[in-house]
Amino acid sequence: MSRALDKPHTLVTPLVAWCAVVAGSGPARAAQHRADHTPTPLEWLIIGAAVLIVAAVLVYTVKYLVRPGETSAAHIKRRILHNGDRQGDHHD
């Protein structure tokens, strides 16, 4: 086995550098990136909408997991359960 294959990071580093150059990033581009970027009002709106959607999905998931609310006699599961009971009576 070659020495380069013994240390996989020696192969990855040039690959990452090449991808950064091709993508137009890299050291020169990274120097232009601001770590203290303040989100714009549109970005806050998108973040807020995403948080509301995730919260609603979480609430409804727990609600319907704990208390499904399928009390109607006409609910489809009643037909399936009753049909299954009738088929279970005919065992030989």
C-alpha cells in the first residue's frame, strides 16, 4: 500500500482545495465572507415561517398520537375491525 493511502487526509485536502477553486470559493472568497451577517427582514420571515410550520407539525403529531379522536361509528377502521372479527369466526 502506498504511503498516501495510509493517511487518507493527504488525499482529501487537495481534493477539497480543488473543489473550492472550481466553485469560486477558497481563501480569497472566504476572506469576503462575513461571520457577523445580520439576517434581512425576508430571512427573518422565512425563519419564522419555518419555525411555525415545524411547531405546528410537532403539536399535531403528538396530539393525534396521544388522542386520535376516531370515535365515529362510520370511521373506516370500524369496518376493517368488524370485518376482521367476522373472518376470524370461520376458522376450521
